[in-house]
Amino acid sequence: MKPGPRMEQTPEGAQRPAAVGSYEVGVAGPEAAPVPSGSEAPDRLWGACTMLRRAVVGRRVVSWLTALATAGLAACSPGAEAPAAPVEETAPAYAFTNVNVVSMTSDRVDPDQNVVVANGRITAVGPAASVAIPPGARVIEGSGKYLAPGLADMHAHPMTTADLDAYLATGVTLIRAMWGEPAVLELREGVASGAIAGPRIFTGGRIVDGEPVIHYGSDIVLDAAGAMDVVTRHKAAGYDFIKVYSNLSVEAFDAIAEAAKANDIPFAGHIPDAVAADHAFRSGMQAAEHLIGIGPATLADGAEYHTRFDPAFPQYAARIGSGEISLDAVYDEAKLDELADLARETGIWTVPTLTTIRGTAMSPEEASAFSARDAARYVDYTVMSFWQMSAAFRAAWTPDTYRGAQLQLEEDLRQLKAFHDAGARILAGTDAPNPWAFVGFGMVDELELYVEAGLSTYAALQTATTAAAEFMNEAGESGIVARGARADLVLLDGDPLADIAAYRDIDGVMAAGTWFDRAALDERLAAITAASERKAAVFRDAPAWPVEGSESVFVSAEFVLERGEGRAGAERIASVPMQDARRRFSDSFSVPTGRCATRAWKPARGASSGRSPRNA
């Protein structure tokens, strides 16, 4: 075994290895192959591992997403991956014939239409008897099928081309990336140039937070000077907006608003804990995520309230579930209506991400059902490992706790309906791949929750089509099936205006005028499954976790980062309750070829709170 790498102190006081040509920590087996010279992967991988340990010890499972964002994007940059599966050749023109058109310019279906596409735009739409098929056009017969706009997931975390494949295969043709890195910019440019197949990407930069930062790798802003520095750097790097986060002070938040205005770049994200919702709405903030801030702003006078991120939430939810606390007495409907009106007046967009909110309180039975869904076959092994780990954080929840959390979700649905009824602007977003928010597949889940909240199917679909176009300043040019619009289209077997689930039965997808038939989409999904199985194989023969001095492994997870066909790193982590009431954790880490082994137990810092993860 080689000695561990030279260590250096981070600003947080934690040790990490300095970047070296060969990197190995706690590895048994063959010597680790050297990392390519000049690569930042070792440093980023250590950052990932640090956050993953904190996730297990501190019960903040969302840190795995940060780890993948900071490390995975470096190790899995698009330039290092194998080319995506070949697609069918682009024809000079396409003609969808005899198809039912869901234009999204109204809530009706136009039957028996021909739709002609050339150079990435729709050039003609009309009755089949009157719209001619251009010579040489490739004909796609649409009898009995429905041609609808591609969907937009306006809160996403794409990391690799595999994510783009999953979006493409599920009819998502536009995504808003909520944690940007240089590799995401590469993905964005690759899609824009046609070098990479996938949805268009609109991306923010790294999260901008206060102290203490919630996610490793965030930029920190404490004052006006820091705000101007961060905003200027993010814009210069090419990001489309500034992503603000939960621990910003009021002073820092306002400074970012001013710096963003001065630099002509929008800012969006979490309403910080210290900032009132009405203040955020009036600040010029472009969009607010996860319904954060609405609860505290709409409380009845004197009502007890705890967010999902509060360590006291499980006990609070149990009291709701038992009937000790009635949510009717917690929230003030008049305040909700007033806030919804303010959202309409200021024009701020609301991105609910209800699929992820539901995932923070999913019962074991619900999690088991979701694990059995067909979509689970296309969840990366690393991601599924952490999803399952997140469920362990709720091991102590009682039926009353789950019932209370479900009632709180129903309150979230009511808040969404109030905003919709007031005319506030709403965008669909999933926050995938947070637990049980499937990449791509989760879009239908999200829209179905909007229908459950009381929106019509047409209104729900608008949040992922025409509303996204308005957000992108493309009203009339995208999100619709009409002459002159972008050719981002989905051919469906059923009518989505009758049932949004029709978007689960896709016959083919057109992105920027390039057609992918069902076989081409299935090929991409199969590649995702194959890559996930390669990662699973890394741990197939790994030794069992030691549980000496304890009763069981409380929670564990495994992750692998790949570079092309090679492995950039692998780690297993676990948290174990000890007899002395403390928690300890063990981990093993290898880069890039060593067999996983187990390190010595170390004391775990942080108490077990049962808190739900913060969404990114």
C-alpha cells in the first residue's frame, strides 16, 4: 500500500490531499494508475469525498449532489466521454403527416394535420389536404398519434451526456441547470453546436451562498464588494444567471441584486432564510425555487412552524399527523392570497419542484414502489445508492410523521394552486436527480402533481412549454407547434391534454430539427443502464462493512466517477451507531484502479437529527 498523499489545510480547516500525479487513499490491491498530468480530478474528488462523509455523518444527503457537481463534472467532462450513440441522418426537411397537433396555442387538438420542418424550424402547419410535402422530405407518418412541444425542466442538475440522453429520451428539449461548472458550459455549447445530442441548456454558475455555506464549492458573498466580484466573474465565465442560496444575509442578497442589475444578468434561486418572501419578490429576483419562503410568509399569528430542513421537523410532522396540530390553524389564507397577488404584480417566477419535495418525505412503501418503476432502470448506480441512503434518514419516522409530512405536501399543492389562480407565473422543474426525482422521467411526475393541485392538464402543460418560452424571451418561437417556431417536438401515442401521462408513451423526439426515433432513444437509454451496471460491478466483491462495537450499519452508499471508459474514482461510505451512543463512519476510496478496501473507523461529528435534505 502506498502512503497517503501530502496533506494541506483547507480554509475550513479540514485536510485534503494536494493534487499529485498519482493519488491513492486507503486502497488495497493494484497500485493506482496515475491521473493525467494537470488534471484537477484528484483535488475535486477529495472535495467530493469530504462532502459525502459529511452527508453521512451530518445526515444531509443533498451533499451527494454537490459532490457529483463539483467532482463528477470534472471527471466526467463531455470532452472526455465516448461519443454519444449515432443518430439518424438529418434530412433536408421532415414532414409529419396526418397527425393530431397539440399546438399549445390553445387547449384544443387539431386533427389530421401535416407539419413540415426545415433547418430546425417549423415551416408549415395545417390540414393534411392543404399542406404539401416538400420534395425529398423525410415523411414521418403520424396517423393516430399526437405531435406536441418538447417539455422544459426548469430546475435540473445535468452532469454528463448520459443525463442529456435521459432528458432527450423522455421528450425534454430544454433544461435550466441550477449548478453550473465549466463542464456544464461545455455541454451547453456542445448541444448548441450540434456536437452533442440533448436538450438546450440555460445554466447558472456555482451556488452563491453566505456563511456557513451549505454546499462544498459554493461561492461566498458577505458584502457589496464580494457580490460585485462574484457576479462579474460568473457573467464573464459565460453563465446565464446567478444562483443565490439559503444562507445569504439580507445585506448580501440585496448587494447581489444590485450587482446583477449593474451587470445585466438575472439572479434566481432560493429565497434565503434571512430574507422575507415579499422582500425577495420586490428585489428583481427572476425566479424562486421550491416554494421556499412562502410558508413563513403566510403563517397565522402565533402559529408554530418548522421547515423540512429544521431538525425539529420530524417531531412537528408527527404532531400534525396525529391531529395535535391542524394546518388550518398554521396558515393564514388571506396572507397566502396577498403573497400570490404580489408574485403576479412583480412578475417573479415560481418553480415548485414538487417531485423533490415529495421525495424528502417518501415512506418506505412509496420508495419501494418508485424503485420498481421502469424509470428506475435508468437511474445511475451512484445516484440510486444515495436515494436509498436518504430513505434511511427517516428510519425513526412513525406513521404519524409520514402522515404529517404528506399533509404538508398537500399544503404545498394548495399554495401552488393559489399562485396559479392569482395569475402568478409558474415554471415546471423537478430538481432531478434529487431523491425520487427521475432525470427526464420525473417531468411527468411533476406535471401530474400540478394537476393534483387543481390545475387543468392544459395549464399544467403550459408551465413546461409556453411559460418556459416566455421565461426565455421566446414567446411564439418555442414551446408551441406553429409556423416559425423551433422544431423541438415529441410524437406521442396518446393525447396529453386528456392525460399528461401520454408523455410517457413517446414514439420519437425532434430536438432542434433532428429526429430521434424510438429505436434511437432506446439505444441511449440502454447505454445509461450499461454504464450504471459497470459502476455496480466495482463494488460487487467489496468486503462487508465492519460493524464491530455496533449493531448495524446505519446508512451507507457507494459512488463511482468515470472518465470515458475508465474509472476516475470510487468510494464507499457508512455511518454506524456505536454502543456509546456516538456515530462513527468508515470509508474506502480508490483512484482509479485499486480494489475498494475499508479504512479504520473514525469518530463521526454532528448529531443525528432526522432532518430532511436541502434541495439544490
